[in-house]
Amino acid sequence: MANLFITRYSSIKHGIASANGKTIFNNNAHEASDFLKELYLFLKTDYPKFYKMDTQSQLGIMTAQLLFNESHLPGKYEEACIGVVLSNSAASEDTDSKYLTTLEEEDYFPSPSLFVYTLPNIVSGELCIRYKIKGENNFFISDCFDSTILCQNITYLMKYTITKACVAGWVNYKDGILDAFLFTIEQEAGNNKQLLNSEILNTLYSN
């Protein structure tokens, strides 16, 4: 199998939104949801459905927007040849707790709009809808960012399926903290020329 390369990466954490290691937006003064809405406006994003999503899906969408802002990956490959491999530690805990509150209220009116987001992999679905990705889709729950799991699954998809490129990473929202890191994998090196391996992913995630 040909080498696999990390061609782009983006992150949102500590009040900073960045792409390929460059700070794009910095505002640590607001709560998570407000930060994401400000970033949405700053990037001139045109996707009204964003405002109907839970915070974790908004986090995934905005990290992907940073990732694809100067990239044509979604248009470079056939829709069925782009895969998605994501993970987090919180599952859908934030939305689960909000939905539980609607069940416990005196008038007992479960919220359908919240129920939709009580699956951790809904963020993967939102990314696929937004960027018209129709390939393989995997989501894993782990205690912390696990680069080994990501590398293994990306390699498997690109070796044994029709996957030609992959969007992968970590999208985690818990206790009001935004923590996301996404990257694209291709068989062509691109400008970054960084081979896919767990050590490099750990370094990029930590920076």
C-alpha cells in the first residue's frame, strides 16, 4: 500500500481556532456556544442549519470549516470515496443531560430537537451532510485522544475499501470545554508532506 499523508489539519481549543498551525480566530472571553457562533460569522459560513445543531455538532462543523476553508477535498474525490473516522470521550453527554431534563419536567414534554442529537456519531452525520461525504464512517469512544486507534482505522479503510481520502480526528464537548482536532489523509503528500503516524498526530493535537 502507498504511504498515507496528513495533508491539512485544524483545531479548536482554549479559545483559539487554527488551521495548519496558524491561528485564525482567537477569543477566549465567551462561552463555548457563543465562541462557535462568532467563529461561524467570522468565517462567513453560509449554513443556516448550524443554528439548529447541538454544541458538539457545531464544534465539528466549525472545525471542518477551518479544515476545508482553503481545500477542495470534498470536490477532489467522488463522494463515496471519502471516509470519516472520528472519536471523543464525552459521547453525547451534554445533549443527553439536556434531554433528560425535558423528561423530568413536570409537563413531561421530551424535546424531539434534542433527541436527534443523543447519539455521539451524529456529528459525523452532520459533517457528511454538510460536505456531501458518502463514504465509510466510523466513530469511537475513548478516554482521551487516541492516535493509534485513528491511524489503524484510517489505514484499514484506505487499504481494504474504496476510500481514497479520509477526514478524521477528535470532536469533544464536555463541561463547557471545546476540544476538537481534525485532519485530512490522502495518498498524495501535498504541501505538508507529513506521513500518517501516531507520533505526528499526538504532536499536532497537543500544539
